[in-house]
Amino acid sequence: MTRALGPWETFLLAVLVLVYAANAWLSPEFLTLQNQVNLFQLSIEKIIIALVMAFVIINAEIDLSVGSMMGLSACAFAAMVGEAGLPAALACLLCLGIGLAGGVLNGWFVARMGLPSLVVTLSTLIGFRGVARILLEDRSIGRFPDWFNALGQRGLIGPVPLGLLSFVLLFVLLYVVLERGGFGRKTYVIGVSREVAEFAGLNTARHKILIFMASGLVAAYAGLLFAARVGAVRGDVGQGFELDIITMVLLGGVSIFGGSGTLTGVGLAILIVLSLRNGMSLMNVTGHIQTGVVGLLLIASVLVPRLGARLAGRVPA
Amino acid sequence: MTRLSPGALRILALLLVLVLVAAFFATQIDNYLNARLFNRISSSVAIVALIATGQTLVILTRNIDLSLGSVVGFVAYATGAIVSAAPEIHPVLLALAALAIGAGFGLLNGLLVAYAGIPSIITTLAAMAIYRSALVEFSGAQSITTEDLPQWLVDFPNTQLFTLAGVQFRAAFVAAVVIVILVHLALLRLRPARALYAVGSNPEAAEMAGIDARRTVLAAFVAAGALAGLAGLFFLARFGNITVVAGLGFELKSIAAAVLGGVSINGGSGSVIGALIGAVLVDLIENSLVRWELVSEFWREAVLGFLILSAVSADALLMRRLTRLRIRREKAAPAPTPKEATS
């Protein structure tokens, strides 16, 4: 938590500069403002959730249910507005409430019942998705109010749409919370050792539930963004997103065992993954291969520092 | 109190749940409990049970394998390509090829986890994407269709080995169950297999006891890969049409089956028989909800998620109570051991 960039963040920055340079060299389109906005806009839901996922993982938990919560929120919105005829603004609030409730559910089972978050959020991954499917079955629902679609599709401030604006604001907010506030400090401490934090008098259960609530809330918000951006919703919205999101966070240098990692690293990792995918798309590489390249990057990101450390003789054996 | 071990108790409880679920749907659906139900479930369990068995071996060592779905997909395609290029290939050779390709992927995972020290969730998360893109690259986005396959392979899953009281036991299902039982016996009796439990419950203690923890973890991943490879061959035989998304989602399904079957995600406890019953339970519920008229088939996932969560919670509560009872009994007994009370 130093002010300057740590060694990992510096490395990520170097990779990012490299990827940007290569992309700019390969395609003159890459650096245009429109392409830069598109680059964020196409994965905006994932990267917004990734910021909160960093908190979850630093806290030594995991939330696999975010993709399903996103789908549930989008489907609930579509059912409320497209089928039941509720006002869209009210539906948005209700969907955010669903997100909070889902987060409380996850958090309660993890923090109070003491179940592993991997198991709890795996079952809510299936369960939330299930509720989304009950709501929409195999229908696809669109025709939302114009102002709602405009929020997702058009620029709010200049060419910057609401999604990108939310991402930037959320990044700043969470950065301050994690690096400067007591809440962030507690997140690290509990992540290092829940027992120690408990002995130090922290209410770890409440802290964990709050983080899961934030995760559910932001996932629900991302679902609404998706509905607005795409303009139509199906039961499979957000399916499989959790893996991309976790990949970005881990690539950002957050330890899967909790207790370490920075939001700066996660931000850089997000930029790397997005520009890498964008560059490969410009070169007509298919989505599955892109994911494979990101996977290789993830393994390399853990392997290379370890090998380097071993070669430097800092880690015996 | 009970003389049964917690593990045996869990299996019994699971079987009870299985019977209750079947009994419940028998009252809801006409003509429910018949041979067709068994056939339908058994042909899908044949595939999931193999993957769940491999997943259990990995989870026992306190790891996880998220790449198994991609391994199933890749091997299904690869064996399909092999058999359509060389239709005269001996079935045993094909099965060996499936096992070998799967084991190769498992070896890669295992080396990265056990020897390079990359946490399994990171390794296999990445491997899941990498193996999937290997499949896309290898297949050139082409599909395998049933016409490419020799008749014996297509017939294999439906071959009846024997019939018991009108219920057909088909080859793939019987093969899967035999493998699960063999693995179970090995886990009970064989020293190298027992090492999985030792490493999973306490890696440091296992090392001190002379167990090579790294090799044990590597072996678990290789076995899981091989079993997923065989599942891939079964997948090919059952569905015939293999595209680049084959096997998607099996990694989560296998974890669900294992967890439902009482395998502890923290490693060191659980059995492959439990995982098998977990797989049966998942399939029974999926199959039955589709046929239940009261709710639409779209309820299936919601019910499944709820069921896993309640099964795991019930298990945790039960275990906590058992431990408390045991502590109380030990306190009452003449020679209490305070160390055990902390677990």
C-alpha cells in the first residue's frame, strides 16, 4: 500500500504500454476516441464488477455468483418493465434491492454459517440463474423506455456513456475506501487472517456481509447497464462472466489467498485485458482464442515472478 | 450414540434424500417410477459420475479443477476425429487414447499446481480457457457429427449388458459405476490413494509422515484428467454431435455433485461413492422437474441451487453438533484430550 507503484504494478504498466503500442502500430483505428470508448463499453459490466471482486478476494473470499446476479437483475428488470408494465425507474431500484438481498444471502451463509464462499456462491450461481430463468423462461424481452436505452448507449458527458462514467467514479471511490479508509484496512487484515482480526476485536462477520452486499449491488447495477446497453434481455445474460472477472482481478496481482493486492493493479490488468482483446478483435482473432490468450497471460503472471525470484535465489527450492 | 462413521452417515442421509425426492415425484408424475426413468438418468450419470470422481480426487487434496469441462470437450472432439479418420481402430485403443489425452491435460495442470506452486483455482481457471481455445484451434471450428462415427461407438451407450427386474443396465453406466467402485476401493485400501486424504487434511503433517505431497497432488490431477478424458469418449458416443462448446459447464456440475455428495471443499474428507450419489441426485432432480407439470422446466436450476445450499448447511450444522456432542462426551469421560476439542 505504498504511494508509488509496486513492482507488480510497474510490470503491468510496462505490459500495458507494450500492448497499446503494438495495437496502435497494427491498426490506425485503435487510438481513436471512439474505439477507446468502445473498448470499455463492450465489457463495461465485467470491469465494473471486477473492481468490487477485488475487495471480495482481498478479503479472502470469492463470489462466483456475480454473473448470475447480473442475469437475475437484468431479467427481473425486463419482467417488471417489459411484462408487468412497472415504471422503469422503480424497477431499477427494485433490482438494486435484489442485488443487496442476494449479497446478504451469500454473506450470511459465508460469515455466519461459516460455509466456504466457493460452495455458497457456486450454489447461488446456479440458484440466481435459476430464478432468472423462471422469470423469463426462453423469452427475449426488449422495448424499454427510450431514456433507459439512451443511458446505456449514448454518451452522457461528451462521448462518455453512463457505464464508463460509473466505472471511473467507482474506481476512484473504491480506491479511496481501500487505500485510505479504515474499511479498506480492515479488508486487508481480515483477508490475512480472520482469526487474528477477530481477536483484535473486529466484527469480521459484518464486514464480510457488507462486502458481499456490495458485490451483489454492483452486479445488479451491471445487469441494468447490460439491459440498457443491449436493449434486450434473455435468461443467459452474464453467463460465464465470473471467470473473466476473476481472471482480471488475479492478473492485477490480488492474491487468491487474500490479504494482498491493490486496486491500481486491478485497474491496469483490466486495461491490459481489454486492449489485448480489442487488438485481437481488430486482427480477427475469435473470442475463444482471445480467452485462451488471457488464460496464458494469467498463468504467466503468476509463474514469471516466481521463476524470477527463484533464479535470483530469494526463494529456496 | 451412533457407531457409524460420519462418512457412512452422510451417505445414508444422501440415499434417504434420494429416496424422498423419488417418492415425492412419484406422487406428482404419472408413470414416474419405471425403467425409462432409470435409463434416462443412468445414461447421463455415466458421464457426470466419471468427471465428479476425478473432481473428488482433486478436491480431496485441497485443490480444485475448473478445466475438466474443457478436457471433456477436447477429448470428445479429438477421439471423434481419430475414429472418423481411422474407423477400424480397436475400441480399447480408442479408450486408451481418450485416457492418455485427458491425463496429458491433467499432467499439465498438476505440474503447474504441485511443482510451480500456482494455486489450483488460478491454474485451472486459465487452463479451462486455454484447453477450450486449443479445441477451437484444433477443430478449425468444424463439428463432428454422428455420421462420422462408426456404428459400434454410437451403439455403445445403449448396449444392454443385463436386465434386472425390467431395468436395463447399459454399458456406459455399468462401466462408470465399476470405475467409481474401483476408485472407492483404492481410496479405502491402497496406501498411495490414502495419501490423498493425508495431504488434503494436513499437507505439512503428510510431508512429515514421509508422503510426497507434490507427487500426490500431481497424481490426483492426472487421474482427474484421465477420467475426464474417458468421460469425453462417453460424451462423444452418447451425443455424436460435437461442437467447440462440448462439455461446457461440466466443471461446475462435477463440483456440485461432489459437494452435494459430502466431499469437503477444504480437502481431506469425502468419498467418490458420495460424489456418485450426488451426481445421481442432480440428474434425478433435473429430469423430474422437466416432467413435473406444476412448475415449468425452468425451475430446475433454482431448485438445484437451493438444494446444494441446504444440503451443505445441514451438513455443517450436523457436523458441528456431532463435534459438540463428542466434546461433551470426552469431558465426561475419565481421560479427556483437550487437543481434539479445538477441531
